[in-house]
Amino acid sequence: MAKKKRTLASIKKEEKDNINKKWKISTCHEGAKCWCRIISTVDATSKDEGFENCIVPSGSIYKEYAQYIVKIHNEWLKNEK
């Protein structure tokens, strides 16, 4: 299956859509022992390719910071609805 072409407009739409979705934390390919975590939307799967559902990629944020950010974001989202 061909990948869809990403444009600046589609990236901006993804950003807007992703800010209004719940986020989750997952481990990188190193697993739970690694210091970093990935933040993505809850509808992202391990088979997703690209960054459409990725908020923060692997190697970019410490586990503790990721946990805090996701908690605050999801609480904010719950209060907005």
C-alpha cells in the first residue's frame, strides 16, 4: 500500500487533531529498561508508520517527564469536554 503524501496542510491538521485526542506512553525498541518514552495518541498502534500519531518520538523525553505531560494533557482534555 502506498504511503499518503504529507503536506504542510496535512501536518497542521494532524497537529490539531492530535491535541484533541487522549495520549499514551509507550516504550521504545529498547523496552522498559530504557530511560526514554514515546508519547502518542491512544489510537496509535505499533504498526503505525511515520509520525501521524506521534507526539514525542523515542529518545526525546525522560520517562518521568512523559508520565507527567500525558497525565496533565489527559486531565486537561477531560475538563475541556
